[in-house]
Amino acid sequence: MNDIFDRIWEAALPYQDKRDDAGHAYVTYTYAQELLALEAGNPDVVLPAIIMHDTGWSKLSRDERFIIFKDGVTPEDEKAVRFKHQDEGVKIAHAILEELRYDPQLSLEILEIISEHDTRDYFISLNEGLVRDADKLWRFSEIGFRADIERFEFDPEFLHDRIEAKINETGFFYSEVARALARRELAARREQYGILLEGVEEKRLEEISVEQYAETATI
């Protein structure tokens, strides 16, 4: 991180990873950096936004934070807590950016991204799309995948197939690069958990680049 991103990270740290998702902030930040290396997004918007996107969960009660993981939760209840954490995240991010005297125009874009990063049904810009892509890639990461197995008591193969179906779902990912990274991560999860794909002979991970994944629509 450069100095200003370090300062944003430190300021946001007390509000991070409040849903038994230790590592979420760091993992999504790492994905954002990887996406920015292959896409023409603005790091001065994307990186602060991804650092602070989920800080709002810290202002909700434990019951509210975990309601979306409960059996029988209604879509209305789930949407209500998602909106609430977004609103609280905007307040936290605004205070941090103001305290650090961050560029006002960049701050407006960062706050707009955070304001509906979980609930907007469409993408509004490249920067916003990359932030939301980085957030969703958490599910495909080693830590995020394991967290869902433990939280929901999923069989690894079931979870693999469930999130694999999301990769080409309309409106899930913004960028083809994110789809490529998701395929790469799923290949790693298959290797990690011994999940076999019938009729598919896969190369070892170290032999495959992100660019090669991006050239294929499916594994």
C-alpha cells in the first residue's frame, strides 16, 4: 500500500471483519489490486472503497449482522440489514476520508460505491464494478470458501458447484477478468478439496495464467 492507503487501512481497521469473516478486508483488497493490474480502473477510488466497503457491519448488533445466515430469513429482512450496513459504512468512510483530507471528488465516488455495493441491481461504472467484483471473489478464495463450508455446513463439492454457477450469471460479475480469477480460484479449491470434474483433464495451477483463464468461457 502507498501512504494514503495505509492510513485509510489503519483508520478502518477497528471496523473490519465483524461477521466471523476474519481476513475479508485483506482478501478483497488483494483481489482489487489484482483486478486493477489488468483493468483500467482508478486505484484512488477502487482501493479506498474496497478497504471500507463492509465497515458498516460494525455498527449493527450481532443478531443483525448474522440474520442473513439464519434459516427462514425473509428477503425483506435480509435487504433491510444490507441497506443498514451500507448506510453505516458510508458514515464511517465519510468520517475517515474527511479526517484524512482526501480529495472531495474522489470521496464522493467512493461513498457512492459503498452506498449500494450489496444491493444495486446494475453496475454504474468501471470503478464500482471492480469493487463489487473484488468483494464477490471472496467467496471463491481459500478463506471465504472455508468460511462458507463451516458457516452453512456445506459439502465442498456442493459449494463449488453452487458458486461456479454464479460465474457466468448475468449481473453477478462486472469484468471478464473477475470471471477468470474466479475460475482460477475454483481450480485451486478443487485441488485443495479433491473435487473432480467428470471428463475434464486439468493442468496444474502453476501452469495456467489469469490471461489464459480469461480466454475461456468455461473450465
